[in-house]
Amino acid sequence: MARLIAIVLILGMYRPDTLLAGVVFEAGEIDSSSVQPGAFVEVIYGEGARHPDTGAWEKLDTAKGYLKAIDAERITIGGRFWQKEIAHERVQKLTVLDDAHDAKKSTFEIGANLLSIQFLNGGNRWTIISLGGGDGLSFVTDPAFYISGFIFDQMAFDLALGLTSISRGDGRSSWTLWTGHSGVTYFLRAGNAPYVRSIAAIAGSESESSFGAGIGIGYRHVVQNRMALRFETQYVRWFESKENQIKIRMTFGVVLGGKS
């Protein structure tokens, strides 16, 4: 029995996050002696201003991450590529989680492009490609399907494929292109967050193909950990045609494999 107690005490020194999993600390109970750095925790904290009479915060938010540091002024949590500092006075509750289960992120996000507006540069002339059309304009639909695989806490590898049907506004000519995109997306935080992504692109028709590269900047909004809307502006440089493409797009996706 004494040997078992000794083993538990030794493990507690090295894996406090495992032994404390499920333990909840209320405000006023949280310090470096109660929970040690390295534990995977969920922190509920106040945001905005406090009510002058009740002292209640304007709203409460939740953050999950590994406890990196804790002192009298702040609690610092984070992951592989990010960290967040929370003022100690704002912390309402800290729960130690089992990182083998609760650290799980979205495995995949699968979705499709709902709407896109493009701007193409041919020589020195900018042509607006929009829904509608008319003489001198083009009509473009771009139903690109995409899949994002999350390889780290806030990093995903993306693949997209779609067909683009192009017709002149006067109805005199039309053609079809296939397009493919791949790249890596970095999110500033999990869930609802701005992001930046790299783009490697290829496009082709019956007679030729073209390669391009660029960057996208956008915002991802996740609803109930299951549905994801993305609003993005992207720039692609097509090398063979020496064209610059700017696209504004909105996509809808479904999150699979875990919480976002």
C-alpha cells in the first residue's frame, strides 16, 4: 500500500494533468500550487466591463489549451502555435481536462463555394466578372468543392476542385475550365477566427493548362461545432497568361471528426 501511494505521488509530480482530470477550480482557488503548468485546461473567463452593482462581467467566454504559466496577475494557456493570456481577475472557473480526449480538434471540414466574384487583369485592363452580365462582361459560376484536413491545432491542409463555366455576356462564345487548388491554412485561434492560407493553383481546358500561386485572407465562423462559413479574399498570379486574379468568395462547410 505504501509503495502504491509513493508511485501515485511521483506520477502526480510529472503528470498533474492526468491525475487532476475532471477537477474544477473556482475563482479564488486557482494558483500554481493547485494546478501546475502542463495540464490541459478549460478556462471560463469574463469579457467586457463589469456591472457596477452586481460585479458580473458583460459576457463569459471559454478557452481551451495547455497551461503554460500562472501567477497572481494572469493565466497563460496555449497550443503548439499559439498562446493566450487571461487576467487572473477575469477567470471564473478552471477545469482540468484529459488531453487524450478533450484536446481533439476538427479532423475534416468538407464544403463548397456558394458565391464568388472575380477580378481579372488582362494587360492593363481590369475586367469585372460578376453574376449578371451584359456586353463586355462575363458570367462565371465556380462551384468548387473543398476539403480541409486539420494537421495541427490551428493548421489545415486544403484541397479544392471545381468547374468554371464562362460565357460572354453577348452570348457569342462560351467555354469550360476545370480548376484545382491546394494549400495550407493557418487560423489565429480555434473555432471562429481570422486565417491566412497559401494557394497553389492549376487550371485547364480542352486545349491548355495554367499554373498559379497566391494567398488568401479570410474569416471562419463555426456554428454549433458542425457548420462552418468562410468569407475570403484571395489573390492568385497565373504564370503562363501573366494574369492577376482577385476573388471574393463565401463557402459553406460541414465539420467532421470532432469539435472545432
